[in-house]
Amino acid sequence: MHKYILMLHVISASVWAGGHLILVFTVLPKVLQTKNIEMLKRFESGFEKIGMPALLIQVITGIWMAHDFVPDIKSWFLPHDQMAHLISLKIFLLLLTIGLAIDARIRIIPKLNENNLKSLAYHIIPVTIIAVLFIIVGVSFRTGSIF
């Protein structure tokens, strides 16, 4: 069963990170150059339909696999071994992602206009970097080290 959960997790991570990389390297530069907020909204509304379920699947499968690796949930936050350390790192990255998303949804997106597009970019770019870090840390579960 673990290998199927892992496959779902990796596919979802590919969707999440891939979508953000497309956003950062193709859509966002055009939006910032042209100040075309509608272009960004179109991308976001399309990506949200697959990106958010992908993130949810990652969270569910990630918790499942973390429990397989380290069954004592309290140990996830006491990184006494490599697996627990990686789990706590993934949780930290998830909390950063959630924090940035909440801040953008509450503070920036309701007032989004041509003048504050850069503020949104300052949220999109870190979320993308975090998405890539999720993958790097995830690979570390198999390789034993982050770098």
C-alpha cells in the first residue's frame, strides 16, 4: 500500500510544484510587465482546480507516510533521528506555505490592483521555492540526506 500512497504523493507534488514553476517563470513575468491582472486571475482559477486538490492529497498522503515511518506522532516534533527531522522539516514548510497563502488571501488578493502586483509576487515566489524544497526534502527520505 505504501508504494501507491507514495505514487499519489509524488504525482501531487509534481502538479503543485510544476504549476508554481510555470506561474513564476512564464505567467508572472508577463503579468508584472503588462500589469494584466486578468491574466494572473485566469491562471490562478485554472490552476486552483488541480493545484489545491494536489496540495490536499500531498498533506493526506504525507501524514500517512510520516506515520508509517515514525508511528509516534509526538516524535515528529522531537527530531531525534533522520526520519523525524525530515518530517518536522516538511511540516515547517507546509506551515510556511499556509501562512503565505492566508496572508495573500486576506491582505493582498482582495485589494489586488496594478500597484500591488509586486506584493503578490513576493508571496508567489517563496511559495514556489518552498514547493521545490518540499520535493528536495521528499527525495531525502529515500537518499538519506538533503544535499
